[in-house]
Amino acid sequence: MRPDPDSSSVEKYQVMEQLLSPANHRSACILQAIWRGVSFRQQMLLSNVSASIIQKQWIQFLKTCDRGSMHREFLRIQSVSGPSVPECVRKRLFSATLIQITFKTHMARAIFLNVRHSAIVLQSLARMLSSKKMRCRRMQWCLLLQSVLRGSLVRRHLCESSSK
């Protein structure tokens, strides 16, 4: 005896209903929250490591230079040459500003890439869910059409057999 082809489609439909159940949705939401937490902690770890590297470099710089003599030299040069800033100080200020700009750009880009990746993942999940819903609707429509067609054929067959 051959299995009814419609029983497999009904079973597939039941499996799809189970996959889209509220319990599975909750599980997916929990997994997403865990993943967001992991990615946030990784981002914070990266920013903490970057900040500690910058701090170490800055502390090393401060240890190598004698700030008192540097300040006295700056005042001496300023009194001789007027209010203009000496070239060596200007270069250091420019370098510090450049480091800050680069670091801020790096962090902004990292945040942008993280948000972009999250948006792409969410969009792909939304498209997948939409296609699954459409597939379920098509299956429902096909099942309805098949049942209407079978009912019509059975009624036609009954009418023909009763008229004979």
C-alpha cells in the first residue's frame, strides 16, 4: 500500500508550526541576547586594551622628560620669541592630537562595523523568517486547494455512481 502523499506535507507543516512556536522564539531571543553580551564584552576588552597601551606609552613619555625643565625652557623661549609656541612643543601637541584622532576614528569604525554586522544579521534573519512564513502560507493554500479538489472529485464520483 502506497503512503498518502498529503500526509507528508501535513507532517512537514506540523514540524514548521513547532519550529515557529513561542518557546523556540524565546530560545532564539535568549541566544541573541547572549551573543550581544559576548560581542559587547569583546568590544569593551578591545577598548580597554587599547586604552591601557596608550596610557603606558604616555606614562613612558612623561618619565623620560623632565617636565619642570621643559616648562622653564618653554617660558624662556616664549619670553625671547614672544607668544609663539616652540616647534618641538608644537610637534608633540600635533602628535598627541594625531594619536587621539586616530584612536577615536578606530573606535568609531569598530562601533560602525559592529552595528553594520548586527543589521546585516538581523536583515538576513528577517528575510529567512519572511520566506518561511510565505512557504507555510503557500503550503496551507495548496492543502486547502487539494482538499477542495478532492472533495469536489468525491462528490462528483458519488453523484455519478448514484445516478447509474
